[in-house]
Amino acid sequence: MRLSGMLLHTTREVPADAEVISHQLMLRAGMIRQVAAGIYMILPMGYKVLKKVENIIREEMDRAGAQEMLMPALNPAELWIESGRWNVYGKELIRLKDRRGRDFCLGPTHEEMFTDLIRKEIRSYRSLPLNLYQIQTKFRDEYRPRFGIMRGREFLMKDAYSFDTDDEGADASYKSMYEAYTLIFKRCGLRFRAVEADSGPIGGSVSNEFMVLAESGEDEIVHCVACDYASNVTKAETLEVDYPAGEQSRPMEKVHTPEMKTVDEVCRFLKVTSKELVKTMIYLADDTPLAVLVRGDHMVNEAKLLNFSGAQELKMADSAAIQKITGGPEGFSGPVGLEGIKVIADLAVKGLKNFVTGANENDYHLLSVNIGRDFEVHDFQDLRLLEADDPCPRCGSTLTIEKGIEVGHVFKLGTKYSQALKATFQDAQGEEKLIIMGCYGIGVGRSMAAAIEQNHDEDGIIWPMPIAPYHVYILPVSMKDGEVLSAAEDIYSACIEAGLEAIIDDRDERAGVKFKDADL
Ligand code: ATP
Ligand code: MG
């Protein structure tokens, strides 16, 4: 490629909203341009890299036996109504009507479409297993698009869907995708970790995320220093806590705590630690109120709570609802005397004695509260976020928490979609059975951005070779010196002939400008 003929404008300035280095460098290096929030043009130099990532993905997917195809981005609403997701997907789903008033959405993911295809095409066990994939534009009206193409509203995704006749087959498909992903991200030159993950709105029972390790990552991941346990913090399990045995219950006492609402305020005032206090949070799980108890130093993990409740939506009750449900104001809720509401407690609350809670009365707390004597807990569950000092849930060793960028996510879906859309096959005995599914996504642009997060210096991007836009950069320092120029041209031709991807900076620019751009 001759730079003189390329659409490539490097810039020094980047807008203030380009918070992360990959976003800044992609703008500065003339790889992307923003059209609207989360919507980007990918310019020639950027597209070279994107295509390379795409090709690595394609090669490994093909090698794993998956078949590439292409689905439309426009999805008829009927399929999403059938799967039940039309109403639960929320505002991220971009919905529109055609000229006849028929509802559509722009696919944020394609479980419905692929399941629809398979239910129509597949009759017999003989046609299974299958793994189909596409590399296609997805649309999600993200609440907070940011970091350039890392979290866009329109972005390129590789999505694959596997269809099997039984659980063993589905497990094998999942394993093969897990291995393909490992190869893909290795080939892209990324340092990453596969972690256990929550399945979220895609659904299913088991899932793993592939996390690129980077300080700018939006996810927190935890791994054990001793065993191979690794998990997204939102999914990480926490255990019961051993409390010293033999502590005697003391009589419960109501104390005046004027305007003490936060854990810190109450603890300081009562001279107790946050470990001796139990917070009572009132949630609405699809309108059903729930009182959730966690220790004062712990945080509720809303993903765990949502999964446990089985509800579609979870939100914290507002102050009016808290007043109605508990009889007291916000900041003073407690489990004692609550009626008509299920009380669930985190595992770390089990075994705790003589703790402090709110009294469901303005400016009052209770001291020396005890489970069983003063109130009942309907269920003890793992409901909290893991903390850095928690032990490994598998082996009890120390854990390390670091930041990660989710570049890929694999899911065991089971029969969630085949059941909803009635995708069945006939087994060898002629019996009608549900197809077992898995789905597997990779953010193509996000992987490219993640590679920059891990590989750069203050002057520019240092591409891992397999995804570098070019392999050889020829920079004639003077365009006036005939000898320099002809030597440069000779090297360029030799590179092209040898099949190397070469770029020659044949622009009539000062050497300093060229060096700066080359670095970028
Ligand atoms: P996140 O938690 O970051 O929002 P997600 O869990 O919603 O991601 P999936 O539904 O698992 O993402 O999508 C598969 C892959 O698509 C992700 O692993 C990620 O690499 C990519 N991806 C998801 N959302 C975006 C986005 N808004 N912009 C770019 N890539 C995305
Ligand atoms: Mg995900």
C-alpha cells in the first residue's frame, strides 16, 4: 500500500470523551470516526485489522466444524414474542415498524432466528449435531455506549449456535467452542482468562466469559492462586462463615439512633464494627417484595438475587414502598416484626449472633438481635458480592481480583429456546425430542480494541503480528534524494513480491512527521 493514496489522516487531538487508550489511539491513528454515540465508521487502516481478527475467528470456527452463514439484521417481532424476550429485553432492543405497521427489531443476538431456522429445517436425529455461525452487525441501544468500538450500539459480532440431540453432545459442542475460543484469542496475541459467568438475559445454566486482562476493563474477575478457579466477580460464589462457637444470646434492646442511617454512622454511634450489623434491603422482584439481609460490610449481588427470585426484573423499593412494607422509613429497616414479606438472608448472616438491625421506626435500631428467637429467615442463600478477602470457594486459598474486558462468551442454553419455539427432532426410536442448544459470541471490534489496551506505548499501537495491518513499513526519510527513494521502492517491490504486507510512506512529508505516524 502506498500511503500517498490511502485515506489516512492522523490527528493529535482526541475528544475528551475518549477515556481509554484504545479509543484515543484508534481515533488518532485514523482508524475509526464517530458518527453518533456508539456508532462508528471503520476506515481503511482500521478495517485491515478488523478483517484480520475476523479471519482468525473464521479459520478457527471452520476448523472446529462450524458452518458460516448470514442472517438478516431485521428480526420479525413474532419470533421474539414467541421466545418471550420481546417484553423482557428492555430498551437495549432497537424496535421499529415497517410501512405496514408490522413490528421488527434489529438483532442484538440471534437465538430466535437460528432456532426458527432449525425447527423448520431439521426433522431427524440424523441431521444433528450442527453448529452454525455468522459474523454480522449487531444492534444494542446500550445505556452507556463508550470506549469507542469497545461498547458500541452497532458492532460486529461472531455468533454461533450449536444444536445437539443429547446433553453429552451439547457438552462436546460447548467444549469444542471453548477450545476454539482459546485458540482464537491466543492467535490474536491477547493475554486472557476464561472465567465462570452469569448467563444474564441470554439464559441457560452454564457459561464462561473470555476476559482480556486490562486495567480499563469494565468487569472484575477473580482467580485462585492455588487452584484453577476463576470467575466473574458477579458470579463468584461465597460461603458460610465460621463464627466463634458458644456466644450467648443477649436480650434484644431498642436504642435511639437519631438520624443515623448509613452503616458507618450507626456503627460509629453504637461502637460496633460493620461485621456486627445486618443490613435489611427491601427489593421488588416483579412487584413481590423481598427483605434481603446481608452483613454490614457486604454488598448484595443483584445478579444472584435475580436468579434466586426467578423474577424477570428486580429493583430496590423506593422510600414510599419501604414505608408501606416495613412501617418505617428508609435507612431504618430491619427483619424483626416484618409481616407479609419473605425474609431471605445471605449465608454469612447464618450463625451470626447478637447483631444490630434497623427497628422499622424512625431513629431507632435494635441491639442483640438473634435469628430464630426474634425473627425467622425463610431461606439462606449465597446473595452477596465476593470481597477480596474471601477464600476460594473451591479450595479455601487466597483469591486475586483483577480487571477484564469481556471479548467472548459461551453459553450452555439447554432447551430454553427449543422449548419456547418448539424446535424438536425425531430420535432413533421415532420419539419427538427437544434440541439441546448452546450459543457462543465474540465481539470482533471489541477484541481489536482490547488488543490495543494490552499492546501500546505513549507513541502508539504495538500490534501483535497476526493482527497488524501491515508487516513491513518502509519509510523513505527524504523524497528528494533519488538514491533513498529508489532503494525504498526496491525494498517495497521485493516485499510485495515475497508476499509480505508492506506499506511505503511515499508522501511528500518531513521525516519527523512520517516517524510519528509510523509509531502511531
Ligand atoms: P457486556 O456485558 O460487555 O455488555 P454482553 O454480556 O452483553 O456484554 P454478550 O451478549 O455475551 O455480551 O455478547 C457476546 C460478545 O459481544 C461479548 O462477549 C462482547 O465481546 C461483544 N459485545 C457485547 N456488547 C457489545 C457492544 N455494545 N459493543 C461491542 N461489542 C459488544
Ligand atoms: Mg456476556
